[in-house]
Amino acid sequence: MDSEQLKAYLKTEGATIVGVGDLTRFLAKEITHLGRGISLAINKGLTQDAIERLLKLQRLTEAWLKDRGFRSLSVPPDSDRIKGKYIARLYHLVSHKTAATCAGLGWIGKNGLVINSDYGSKLSWATVLTDAPFWPDSPYMESKCGDCDLCVKYCPSGAVQGLLWSRQAPEAEIVVYKRCLSLKKKRHVFEEKPNCGLCVTICPYSRKKQVKAKVRGVKTGS
């Protein structure tokens, strides 16, 4: 089943990128019947209310699937905000990172985040599981970071280990997150953020769009 119609619809509604992956082997047995994962992302640079926008996109996806007789289960973009809801109990069973890599939208970088070739790590993610028999997109199997080590070199907490992600070794500790947490506790400037964000902003892929925009500005004389 072709997913292009759904992808086009969600992009007109504000999604930056959309992909479909086969998640069957990565799901708990209770939900393997919802083996297709629709991965949604919004460029953080385009909106300050990314979570609300993603929740809206999930609702639209659910309605689109229901109208065609398919079941779905949305995994929220930020489960910490809805700890009292049932879906939060399933959150640890469905990784947005896994959904994104299976959907061919990016790989896991040395910074431990999904890196998209156009937007870097400046994306907010959500996932919708479904039993719709979509043809899956080609997944990423390994990191494309290569020899780049900027996030390793400039991580102020030493949390980024410089390891290359591979689907063959998914348990490797790419980032020591307790070091990120320790840094946050020491520096009050990070109180409203999950981390310092340097590993995101310094990534060449995250800066790719900014460079292109500047080049266009020079050409147009703006």
C-alpha cells in the first residue's frame, strides 16, 4: 500500500518530513500487530510550539487511517507531560529514534540524536503506529557521521563518546546521559532546557540549512 498520499497530506498540514518504517521486530509482542511506524518531524526552527503541532499531526493521522478502516496508536512527542495517561506506560517500548531510522528519515549521530541529512538534529519527533499495510521506506542501517567529531570535541560534559551508531549494535552507549544531567544541575542557565544543545548546533548537518539560506540571501541581494 502506497503511503505517498498520507505523506503529502501531513506535509500540507505542517509536517517537515514524514516516513514509514517496518517496526515489527522492535515492538513488544502486545503491539506487533501495529507493525508500521509513521514517523513525523517538525523543524524546531520553524515553530515554538512543536509539541502541540506534532500532537495535531498525530490526530490528523489517526483520523485519516480510521476513515480507511485501519487502527492506530500514537506515541506522544513528550511523554513526561502526560505521565497520568496510559500511553506513557508504552512510551519506553516504542522509540522515536528507532521509528525515524526505520523510516529512512535519519541515523543516530555521535550526539545520540536522530540526524537528518537536511535538518540535522533540529527536529522534534512523534510516531504513529498502525496496521495499515504501507510499503516501508528504506531504513538507515548505520551512521553517516564518518570522521566528524565536532560534537565530541566541544561537548562541555564529556558525555559524547565518539561512537558510530549501527543497527547491528543498538545497545552501544553513544552518550553518557548522566554527564549531561550533571552539567545541567551545575549550570542554572540550562534550567528550561533538557541539555545545553551544543552537540546539536555545532553539527554540520544542523547548520546546513542556515548556510544555504545565507547563500541564497547573498545571491538575491537581501
